[in-house]
Amino acid sequence: MLVLFNKPYNVLSQFTSDPLGSGGTLREFIPLRGVYPAGRLDKDSEGLLLLTDDGALQHRISHPRHKAWKTYWAQVEGQPSAVQLASLKQGVMLNDGPTRPARVRLLSEPELWPRDPPIRVRQRIPTTWIELAIHEGRNRQVRRMTAAVGLPTLRLVRVAVGEWRLDGLRPGEYRVVQQPRVPK
């Protein structure tokens, strides 16, 4: 079984309680037994999280060797220059080494649900949406990549993992896929 879940902001990618009590858990949204996340999504990120009861499928989805592209929409502070976008496309140097090249493009502001709480807004600094796809899975990688080129991420929404997409799921909703396909 494969579960597509739209993880809300401030929800942990785990079923167990947070000892600090600093956010919700998957238990509040997913009543299914025996499924586990295939990969993670930070508490302050939103969007597609895949869960499965199949260990082999979980490995194929989450391990970088299988190169499942993860696509994010990032609202960044500022207006990206051609140089900044080219740097993201080529890969940037992070404190744990260089990233692999990413797929990057500018987006028009997407139609998304409101985030609670809303992002911070500065009157004199514009924000821009970019789509960024990676096939690595380092901790907070997209946020660190955009910060490395001078574009701090204000909001981050994962919209796809491989061929699986959010496709109309609202925050907190999930859909069970009976015949999962292995991501390319």
C-alpha cells in the first residue's frame, strides 16, 4: 500500500509524540496501521509525504541511489538573478559538500492554501516563487541551497516525489494508492 499525504505546516513526519510538544504528528491525520514515511519532510515544510507498508518500496522511494526527483515550490525572499538560478542548477557548495545539479525555474505565485501562521512579510523586500527539483535527501537541503545563493526560503511546499503528485489533496488529507509504481 502507498499513501499520499499532504503534510501540514508544524506537523512532524513521525507517528510518535514530540517530547518537546512542539507540533502535531502523523497519528493525528493517518488512522492506518503499519505504514511508515518513505523519506521525511521538516516540521516547517508542507506538502507531499509518502507512506507505505512495503519496506522495499520505502527504500526505493527514499534512497538517493534510486534518484527519485523531489519537486518543491519555494517562496524565497528577494528576486532571483540569472546568476543565482544558474548556481542552483549547477549545484551549490554546502557545509557538508556540493549538491548535485538541480532543476530550477521561476513560478508565478501558485494557488495554495493559506499557511497558519502566515510567513513573515517585509514591506521593502519582494518575494518570488521558484520550483526546485532535487534527487538527494540531505537535511533541510532546499532551504540550505536557496540560502547559499542569497535567497532565504520563507515557505516550502513539496508538490511531487517521482511521478506522485499532491493533485488536489488539501493539508491533512491523504489518498491510498493500491498499485504503487516505482518512481523513476
